[in-house]
Amino acid sequence: MLFNSLITFQYRALIHLSPTFYLAVLISGGNVGTGCQEGSTSYDECRQRCTCVGGQWVNCVRIRKEFTSLTDAERKRHIDTILSVSAIDSIYRAKYEELINEHFDRFYESIHTQEHFLPWHRYYILRYENLMRKADCTFTVTYWDWSLDSRNPFSTDPDNVWNNVTGFGGNGADHDNCVLDGPFRKGAWKRVRPDNPPPFSRQLPDCLTRSFRGEPPGEIELMKVLYFDDFNNFEPDLRGDLHGNVHCYIHGTMCDHQSASAPEFFLHHGFIDKIWDDWQKKSSDHKEAYFPTIDEIMPGTDLRPEQLIDLSNQPGGVSVEYEPFKPQEEIRKKVEGKKTFMHPGLYTTYTFQRTNIPTTSFSSLFPCFLPFISFLFQCFLPVLSHSSSYFLFVFHSVPCPTTLGAEPCFSCLRIC
């Protein structure tokens, strides 16, 4: 009887910690610490996915998810942890301020150059995650897949990131663009500010500010970047077009040197890191690209960039995985399953068909007459026939392949 009571108490405690973990314990017969089935997986009290090896739960992995895929309860717990750690009277406030201001202090110390941008920020969000887990060990960085919200990126609907009840609050208002609703609203939350900001730093108010504008890159633009095999093409587009522009589409605090003091900074950089991870998964060559050649230490650390390459082996022995966002995966699978259409000047990538049209003189366009006809048939006629395709017209500032060779061109991109 006593044994059964203890087991019942244990299971009730596990339900409170994690319903998923509770179910896994029931399936494994209650063998949480030892005696588990070899090769099986379960979730520990900190919601890490662990694997049974030699009767022990080991190789535990933190799972990072897209914010809008979380339940309302998970969203609240996530945001409550941020509020708790960042509170003025929090025992973690000093460490939080130090971490946030580090991004400001090192803004021009090569953390935004190709040599360090991706690995430095991967380490930065890991340290942020580690700090949050001191208050709640179930906390992981979440990401915002803005590519799927690009048509209405700043909606405040209940399922959206910017909802004021289950999300991060909405747009700024009044003359100073302070956020006035949601958990990080003016008067309820105070962001970190640098002690001695230099003259070039814009003097933002103490509140979190936003001034939504523009549209983030959509799924086609994202997949175009992922298509690159050369790191020297992939990384500049990711760092500039995808990373930098989204910062300033949110604007306000996010479009300033003090951007890390905005809580959505980590939503955005979580997604940037996931995009790098997705690119790395294309092959072992992609995973090991570029950074092993960089010998210098990253600013403010004792680590070289190559030490951040492997998400399954991060500093401190941490293993991380990004959970695929189902809507994004469905788009990729839908397009990848299409039959390829090969033509001079027209080629198929992971996600779209693209016709490159040279921008040289009319006389040099003549040899591309056939690709141009393909361009008309592939892009304009489906539009006229009201087909259910996505279209994007892009001008390329760098050379791209055409029947005339590599030269400036514009493209019609179509999801079939």
C-alpha cells in the first residue's frame, strides 16, 4: 500500500511537471532513472528529450520550437520566465543586464561580420537560454518564422506572435512609439539600457518601442537563400536581406544598437540560427563550411567559431534541436515533390521555378528569345488563367546564371 501511494504521488508530480514526460514514464513502466528500454526516448523534468543507453537516460536534447506552435499555457510560461528573470527586483537582473548590454557594447567588434555573425549569435542565444533556465529549467529559446507571416506579419490575432494576451504585445503608439499593451507594455516592464551610450546611439526611451512597417521576406525568398551551396553567397544574404531587414521592419528598439533589449530579438535570432542549421543539414560539407578556416577568437569569448558549428555539441555539453514548423515543412515537401522542368535559362530549385532574364541591351536579349518565351508561359499565363501559384519578381544585384552566362538579371519565381 505504501509503495502504491508513493508511485501515485510520483506520477502526480510528473503530471505537474510535464504531461508528455508523464506519458513516457507510464509507457516505460516508471523507470525514470534506470532500467529503461535500450534505445527508447523520453522527456526529463526539464522537457529535454533523452535516450536510454545502458539503463540510463542520457544524451538529452533541448527542443526549440516555433513560438506560434506552442499552446497558450506554454506561451504564458515562456513569457512569464522572461518577465521573471528581467524584473528589476529579480536575483537574475544583474546577469540579465550584463548579457543584454554585451550585444550593445560589442556591436562594432566584428560580431556582425561574416567571420563571427552566425557562431557569435548562436552562442549568445545559448547563454540567454541558459540564464532563463536558471529560473525555469523547461525554458528554451523559441523562434518566429516570419516567412510564413510575410503577407500579414504584424497581425495581433490570437495565434500571432504580436497578440497582447498570448504573445509579445503589439505595435508602439503615441509620439515615442512605446508599446502600450501586452506583457512588455510601458509601465509594466522596463528594458535594459546601456550605462554610458556613445553619442552615435539613438536615445531611445526606457520603454520597449516598435513601429511596424514593411513585409518580412516570404517563404520564396527564404528558400532562395537556402538554395545556395556556396557559403559566401548564403551567409551575406542571410545576414543582410533576412536578418537586418526584419530588425527594421519591427523598427523601434529592434532597429537600434540596443536591439538585444527587445524580447523579440531572441525570437528573430532563433529563426536566423535555425535557417543556418537548416542550411547545415544539406550535407556534411555545408555543416563544416567556412568556419574551420577562421582561427581568431570570437569577441568577448574564449571560443573559435568552429566550436559552435555542431548544434548537438554546444559549449557546456549542451545539445539543441530546432523542431520543424509544420506549415513550413508542408510547403517544402509540396514543392520538392514537383516534377522538374529543365530549359536553357530556366532551372528548378528546392522550392520554385525561376526564369532568369538578362538585363543587357536588346541585341543581347535576342539569343535569350526562347527562355523569354518560357518566362511568359511559366509566369504570365498562369497568372492570366488564375492558377493557384505563388509568384515573385526579383531583380538580382549580383550575377546569376542565364544563357548568356553570369550577369545581372531579373527573375520570375513560381511555386508550382
